[in-house]
Amino acid sequence: MKRYFVTTFGCQMNAHDSERIKGVLEDLGLGEAPSQADADVVVFNTCTIREKPDQRLAAHLGQAAALKRAEPDRIIAVGGCYAEAQRERIFEQYPFVDVAFGPGTIRHLADWLGAGGEGVPRGLFGTADERRFSAALPTRRERRVQAWVQVSMGCNSVCSYCIVPHVRGRELSRRPGEILAEVTRLAAEGVKEITLLGQNVNSWGRDLLPDIGTDFGELLRACDAVEGIARIRFTSPHPKDFRRPVIEAMAESRSVCEHTHLPLQSGSSRMLKRMRRTYSRERFVKLADDLRTAIPDLALTTDIIVGFPGETEADFRETLDVVEEIRFDGAFTFIYSPRHGTEAATMPDQVPEEVRHERLERLVDVVQRIAHERNQERIGRVEEVLVEGPSRTDPALLRGRTRRNTTVNFAGSAQPGDLVGVRIEAATSTTLRGSDAAAVAA
Ligand code: SAM
Ligand code: SF4
């Protein structure tokens, strides 16, 4: 049997696409290899959001070139956002690559391999105009009790630093009937938690109007009504599209978890304007307040970029102020990375490298201190935990997640998929530690 190996870079959307890539390859009769060196088809599902993933990919492709030299029949496939961004040059840049495809054109990989692979001219590329929801493809789910559900593809925002609209195209919402059919099927397969995925998940449905006349709040309510689904998450919402009906749907839907990942990007209204985020610092803070008022005990996490062109020390301090004011439960922090073809890449006042690094370090210190304090506040409480499996650090413990999306390692004897009450005994900035509350009470 021929075997494949898929390496995934980047976001949850890519992790989800990789499940489809694996599903497609298995549908063609391939099995999974334990490593790249053992694989006949080596796939890279790439990311190009910042320079770092580009560099990591270049290192990986260097190794792939050596594998190809050792065994010329081996197929090297490159998919995802980097492939799309470099579509004009990819075969020139990496002559040993056999097939390339963009995000949303996974089917192209199957068509190419299905047509005999080597017999088909190289240079063929699944184009962005052929984009389709990968949900129609076979899948190999990595997690038994949790699943991703794609609700939209592409993005209509024009954030001046971001390459996503260039590589993933205009926003396209998936029809609600299709989404609900998938959620219902997943529930029947034993899935307890779904995460609705979109680049700008809460603008879902806009392009379906007036055809269907729905919004993301209604989608949340419809998913909540599906029997067997205990938890609903979604990522990433855009602050500009977080309207009242969505907040109300979150507050009133039993399965929608008390966690929102709300990307701030910067605490300076001046920077937000240059970033074309279309909200101000004040509007973001008010939204965070409204969310916490409507959903008591809500966990808020965020994305922040430091060193955006023109960012002064005063702008950066405004970001620190907002982080102190909102007290996020966690944050992904990024150094601004110029991306070719984006508006910000040609802005004149780029911030020097050492200043960007210094700001990142200062930001991470504040984020971690607050996340630690927020987690310490959970000590003594009993949290509902969805069990995922054994702990990664101590196999004698179990691992799961709270509704607020914090990882918990705990002593107990539950099965993956069980919902158990765990009494929290200790906390770091990223994880909690505890014991099964029923066992403690016994
Ligand atoms: N669509 C989502 C959103 O708007 O929040 C996620 C987009 S992206 C996959 C995830 C994060 O990467 C963004 O929220 C942003 O903080 C960061 N990011 C995007 N472009 C960047 C760049 N050029 N440099 C540094 N960070 C960037
Ligand atoms: Fe990029 Fe902005 Fe779209 Fe998010 S909303 S994917 S940051 S353009």
C-alpha cells in the first residue's frame, strides 16, 4: 500500500483542511506513514501569515528535496496559503515539487493523484476560482469527541497587515442546511464539542441575504438545538461584527461555551485606524464589557500585534493599558511581519527590529501575569471538564478542557468524551490542575 505523510502549519482552519487532505488520500487507498521518510506522498499544508512559517517551510522543503533525490518517484505536494501566495513561482522556486494547490482547492490534489500523478503535467494548480467547501470531501478526524465545522471561507475585511484576503479570497458563507446536517452527523458519531470556523466567523450569512435572511446568532441557536452537542465554540469573530443578536444567542444557548476569542490587535485607536480594523479602543472595551455583562464568567482571549508601522512607545503603552483594563485570560502575541502585497508592507515608518522584540517581551510579561492571576481565581471552584485523554505531561492524570477553554490536568478515572466536575487545586498561566470532584466528595 502507498503511504502519505501530511505536515501542517498555521491556524485551526489549516488543521481542519489537513483532516480533509488525509481523508482524500485515504479515499484513494493510501495509508498514513509514520514519518516523511517512509511516505510515498509527502504533503505540506502551508501558512504564510507571517515570515516565520515561510522560513519553517523553506527548511522543511530542503529536507523534502533530499528525500526526493533519494527516491525520485516520491511525490511532493504543497498546499495551503503559501502555495496560493506563491502560485506564479512555486515550481520555479522549488523544482522538485510535483503538485501544488491553494486553500479551498484540496480536491485538486485528489484529482491530480487520481489521474495518475506523474502522468499529469506539473504546473497544474487548483485555482482560487474553483474554491469549494472542503466539507464535501472525505475526512480523517484527529479528535474523537471534538470537531471543527467550517461555516465560511475567505474574508472581506481589508486589515492593512493581513495576507488572508489575498490568499483565501472573498468571503463565502456555507448554506445553513449543510452546516446543520454536518453538525447532526457529527453528534451521531459521538462528537460532543464543535468549533465553528471562519476567518470572520460572525459575519457569516451576510452574503446569503436576502436569499435566506439569517445571521450568526441564528446559526448558534440552530446548532444549540442539535441533540448530543454539549459544547459549541467559534473562532475568530471580528469585533466590528459582534452585534447584539450574537451576544444574546451566546447568552441564551446552553451549549455555547463561556469563552470568546476577540482579536484586539492594538490598544491604540490611531494604530487600529492604520490597521483598518474599523473599531476604536473605546468600542472594543465597551464590547468586552457588554459580553461580560451578558455572559457572566466569560473567558476572553485575544490576538495582539506589536511593532505595526508607525507604532510609537505611547501607542504601545495604550495596548498595555487595554490589556490591564480588560484582563484577558490569554493572548496570542505577534511581532508585526510585513507581507508582500499588503498595504502595511509599504508604509514608510517601519519599527526597528530590536524595538519590536523589546515590546513583545514587555507585552508577554503582562499577558502572562494577568493570565496567571485569572487562572488562580479558579482555585477552589468545580469546573465542568470535557475529558480528552491522558495528560500529555503525566500519564497518571487525565486531560480535558473547561467551558472557558482552559486545559486541566486532573486525577480521576473518566473516559474521553465524559463531562466531569473537577475541583481546581492549582494554576499556571496556561493550565489548571485538579481532582475529579465526585471522587473528592466520596
Ligand atoms: N481572521 C482572524 C482575525 O481577524 O482575527 C485571524 C487572522 S490570522 C490567521 C491570526 C492572527 O495573526 C491575527 O489576528 C493577527 O493578530 C495575526 N497576524 C495577521 N497578519 C499578521 C502580520 N502581518 N504580522 C503579524 N501578525 C499578523
Ligand atoms: Fe486578516 Fe483582518 Fe480578515 Fe482577520 S479580519 S483574516 S486579520 S483581513
